[in-house]
Amino acid sequence: MTIKVPSGSERVMSDFGVYVHVPFCAHRCDYCAFATYADRDHLMDDYVEAVIEEIELAKANDLTIATSVFFGGGTPSRLRAEQLLAILDAIPRSDDAEVTVECNPEDAQLERLLTYRRGGVTRMSFGVQSTQPAVLADLGRRHGTMAHREVSDAVTAAGFGTWNMDLIVGSRAESLGDVARTLEDLLGLEHPPPHISCYALTAEPATPLGMDPARHPDEDETADAYDLVGATLAASGYEWEEISNWARPGHECRHNHVYWDQGDYVGFGSAAHSHRRGRRYWNVRTPERYIALVGSGQSPLAGEEFLDELTRRFERESLALRTRRGVPVEAFDSLEEIAHLVRVREGQVTLKESGRLLANQVIVRLRSGG
């Protein structure tokens, strides 16, 4: 449901995001700690109906028009394209809204992407993670080493002007040479991704990776890999956007900035989180319970918290420090102990390249966190 809004100088809308959580996966990766399930596909029809019902209830309570929509998970492409688009159609959004769908590389068939495109999706994000076979095997990923090429060909043929590839660095099976070769593979494409995210692998408790200390990432090796990614992307025309994100000019993710700017957003589906003017709230975690609650006319709300002004300020400044925007120098009592991690330009403090993986050491120095 797209809605016309004023444009140019008459535009008065603030960015507002909608997140839709899709908890289904074909296979659970060894490092994944998200609320996702590889054995619940039989719930898909009921889940889609419940999400649409939750959206309709929110619309009855004056749901704000979305300027961005993000389908995450889990694996949104696990749903049939028609199911995903039925959810999208229920969401009131501006005529220029950014709509992103996360997709497994093995799901990037041209017909699926064309259906998305015709249905209003404007941006895709693919979890490629690496192009090296040993790394993919260690991460528990099932797509092949040529997936990046197949994805690029399909998403370009489908007419998407902007899209993203995710990378993960830090696997014990990955050498610095593997990272370099993955970057060469992506940047050497005829149509390379205009947006690239790179995340440091973390050993989350209760995951196969977390329960195997021999596979835990080495912090120094991960830092070297991250530095290589940042330097390579900068040399290739990508601008650093946030600690884990780089984009060519004009291809920044609008939805991400709603989070980074401490904006308002609402989440639909099991385990989805929302934020409205200092109130943070979230839905029940499992799809079965979510479906049952919505189906019986009850709220799927699991919990909420209200942030006081000092907490909101600290979170706002913490998020801003992770981006190239940074924070005013007045946000700190002193920069003496962190001078090696930050730079100051025109009264704004931003992270140096060497400080990005040490951002927490800067954040704890914020005056609002004292």
C-alpha cells in the first residue's frame, strides 16, 4: 500500500521504519543466535496471516506511514514471493519508500527477484559472507563459491539499482589471503554490489560455534581482516557509513539510518522489536506463540521499557559515534585518553580507522554515560 506524500520543500514526513521478522530458515548456520527456526516451515501460511493481522491492528491505531521497510530474519526469501508481497501490500508506505528484502544467495532466482521488483521491493541484501570454500564450510553456509556472480547477474537483470552483499570475517578457517580473494571476487564483478556490509564473527553462547572454543575467532586476526576490508573498499570508491557498512555515494541504506539516528520504527512478527519516542517494546519470540496470540485477538507483546532522557541521549550519541557523522566534541569531558582512536574536525568527533573496532573504548568516555 503506497501513499502519496508531499515532495520537495513541502515534505514534512520524518523517516519511519517498519521491520518484518521472518523466522524461517532452510538450515541454521553454526554462528546464528537469532530467533530463527529450520523446522517450522509448516507454520508459514498461518504466520503470514498473523503478521498481516498485526499490521491491520496497528493501522487501526494510526500506524505511521513508513519511509522504509525491511524484511529480515531468518530468511525472508524462504517465504513464497507472493506471501512476502502480501505482507508488504498491507504496510502503509510513502511512494518513495525504500523496501529491502534479505535473501539467501541460493534463493536468488531471476523470476523471484522480478516478482519482488514488480511488487514494490526496491533493494535486496544477500548473505554471501565469503567466496572461499573452506570459510563457507566453517560458517555452515550452503551456497557455492560462485554465488556472488550468480547473485550479481540476477539482481542486475531484475532491474535493482541498489543492493547489498554481507561479508563475515573472523572464521578460524579464513586467512588474510582468503579475505583479499573474496574482496577481489566481489569488486571484480561486472556489476559489483554498491553497498557492502562486513561483520566480525562472534561466538554466541549455545551456538555450535560458541560451544567449540577451538573455532572461536582470534581478535587480532579479525581486526587485521576488518582493516583490510575497510582499506580495500575505500580504495575502490566506497564511503564508510557505519562500523560495519560501506556504500558508494547514493547507495546508503535508508532503513539503517532510522536505527542509527535513534528514529522511530515498528516491528511486526515474532521476536520483532520496536521503538517509539523512548518506548522500546518487543514481541514474543517463538512463531507458534505469536500465531496463537494474534489469532485469538491478543497482543503479541512480550515486554517493554521506557528510556529516560539521559539514557536516550547516551544511546543516541553511542549510535552516532558508530557512523561517519560522529558527535559534537562537547559530548566528552576530555579526549586525552582516546585521542589515538578519534579525529576532530569542525567540532565533530569521529572514529579513526584504527578506532572502529575499539568503539566501545570511546563510547564509555561519553559524558552522557558517566
